[in-house]
Amino acid sequence: MKKSVLIVFLVLTQILFSQEKVNWDYSYNGKTGNIEIKAEIAEGWHLYSQYLSNQIGPVPTAIVFKENSSVKVIGKTEEPVPFKEYDENFEATLDFFKGNVLFKQKVEFEGIQILEGTLTFMVCNATMCLPPSDVTFKIELKPIN
């Protein structure tokens, strides 16, 4: 029993620790019609692209929007061009972001809506990776008057 409690504690600590390495902000930009998901990544750490070009092992960032019949999600979530560098942790050249990154998702809706979703991400530094984390979010969508 004590061993199980210790394992749960260690897993929860790792998840909380990884969430401290990336601060997320979710908003709707009525001028562009885009949901904007901004990640502020702690110095020395990096966050992987949604579109990894290999199957080496890091978990790509994934943004999944909960089904909402009042909101139409259009196309794929856009991201800026990532850094393409050698990653010591996986001994491969990988696509990732440092510092800040802004993900954008085009949506259409009428009236005031709430769009929910889940974001999965993984962060690494030069010597270690933290386990993938899932965070849920809610974004209020308001049309421009």
C-alpha cells in the first residue's frame, strides 16, 4: 500500500512539475476569427511541434477540441515554423519550440459559445524529459459587434 501511494505521489509531482515549465494562455481573437493558444516555455526547456517528422519517441503537442455542434473548427491548428535541431534526449533532429509559441485555430460560430478541449504536451531540456501532461481548457467565444 505504501509503495502504491509513493508511486502516485511521484507521478503527480512529475505532472505538476512539467506544467510549471509551460504556462498556457487561451483566448479568442474576434478580429481574425482564431482561437489563440500561447505557450510560454521556461528557459532551457523546449516543447515539441504538433507535426513531428519522425517516430523517434517524443510526444508531439496535440490540441483536441471537444465536439460542439455550435462551433465549427476549420482546418488544422496552425503553428509557426519550429526550430529543427539535434535533441540529445532522443539522439535525433526534431522539431520544437523555445521561449514562446502561438498556436492558432480558425473557428466559426454564432452567439456566445464555450469551446472546451484538451492539450497534451511534453517538455525536455538538454538532459532530461518530463512525462507528457494533459491540460483541459475552456475558451469563451464572442462575436465582434
